[in-house]
Amino acid sequence: MALTRTQTKKLRDELNRLHAALLEEVRDELEASENEQMAELLGRTPADSADFSFADALADLNVAMVDRHVHQLRDIEAARQRIGAGHFGICIDCGTEVDFDRLMAYPTAKRCLRCQQQRERLYAHESTPKM
Ligand SMILES: [Zn+2]
């Protein structure tokens, strides 16, 4: 069943909350590292600004300590774009709709539970040293 408008709104709110929380963390770290230029940029640009990618800006900055956030930010920004484009919550592997409960738990989920488990099994297998 496709997501209802209310469900989509809930998920968008959750993504915005995660995005804002991440940016807050990044801003604190940049301030602590005295990267004031970037901290100021983050402070000035609205977190829900659709035409500005914080992930890209941070990646350009290439600060090791914020690198780990960039991946998460990209995931969140990509999810928000999928909502905007109207194909949010569709598994990128099999094309079925991802459960709302799963999306609420992992709003950036790109796969349905079945495909995700399959993928994780694959990765677990790959990380096993081959004798
Ligand atoms: Zn799937």
C-alpha cells in the first residue's frame, strides 16, 4: 500500500529532525575546531533549504571529523529528494513499497526489509576471510 499523505508528512518531519540534529552536531564540531567560516555558513542557511546541499558543502570542506556525518547527511538529503520526486519508500532493488514502520525506524532506508537482509548476508559473506 502506498504511503498516505499523513505518513509521508511524518517521514518528512522525521528526516528534517534528523537533518537538523546532524547539522547541529557538525556545527558544534566546526566551532570547536575554529572553522568559523563554515560554522557561520551552517548557522545562516536554513536547514530545510532545498537548493543547498550541506553534505556537498561539508564534503568540499574536507574536514576529517565531519566526514563521517557527510554520508548520513547525503542519505537524508537524498531521501528528502525522493519524497519531493514522489518515489520515496520504493525499494531500489525490487521496486516494492517499503513498510511504513520500517521507514519510521529508518527514514533513509532505500530497500525493503527482505532486500536489506539479503544485502547484509552478502556483505557478511564478503567480509569473511577466504581461506
Ligand atoms: Zn526490495
